[in-house]
Amino acid sequence: MELDRNLLIIMLRKFIYFIILNSSLSSCNFFGVLDEHTMEAVTHPIEKQKLIGKWKADSHSYTFLKNDKTDKKMEVEIYESGKILFKNFIFPKNCYANKDSVYTKKDFSGIWKIKQNRFNNNFILNVTFNNDPKTVFCSNLSFDLMVLKKENNKIALFLWADDPDLGHRFLFKKME
């Protein structure tokens, strides 16, 4: 009887360890979402000039699209005047993404400014829409692109496309 009880305790512990390990490795795409593991958030003031120019989405930014027959690629153009232009930007048609979501591409513009995230002191690129927000990003009036730094001191712009658990994200690299 004592042996059966000890065996049951051992089996329950293994099961609990398995659940903890499995949930920590599978939620929020614990490994490999950026596909460049050497990136980190920018925590020091960033020069405005480093952001100005054309940016293009990396290949992983398109992996969640199903049946996309177009070859139009996402681009972001950032102007010194404070204007920002998104071309072929991807977002869920129904506003709330899930694994079966249908996505669409749209051009829109807005105003950008550099801000510091009040929760973690990382620097972000805050975008406020010029267009009617319901036709752009559902009911959101603005969103933040995280400013990331690669090991070679180049920067990238990062945004979750929807639920991080789905692994859908956009990573924009500056065109040289």
C-alpha cells in the first residue's frame, strides 16, 4: 500500500513537471519568433535620423498568410516631418485574430513620434492614425512599434500582428 502511494506521488510529480515544461515552451512562441536571437529592446534615447527612411518586412512576417496570391510586400516609410506611411500592411479582416483568421492588406498613414515605454523604459515608435481607425486597425487609434537593436547595432521595428501565442509578428528592417 505504501509502495503504491509513493509510486502515485512520483507519477503525479512527473505529470506536473511535464505540464509546466510544456506550457512554458509552447506559450507565446517561447523559441524562435524573431528568428534573430541577438536582438534586444533599445533602452537608450534613439536618434530620429536612424528611423527616417524606408523599411521592409522580413520573410517571417508573411508566414501566417494563407492563400496570398499577391507579391506585394509590406513596407513602412518614415518621414522627418512626422508622417509615416504603411504600404500593404496586413491585419485580420474581422479585427480579432485567431488561427483561422482571414487577413487583408491595406495602405494607410499616420503620425509617428519616439516615446519611452512607461512600464519597461524601452523606446518605441508610437503611431497615431490619420485615417478613420475603423477602416485601419479596427477600434485602435494608435499602436506602438518596438525599436529593437541587433548585435551589429542596426535597428529593427517589431510589432505583434495579433495574439503572441499565434506567433504572428512583423519585423521591419531598414532598406539600405
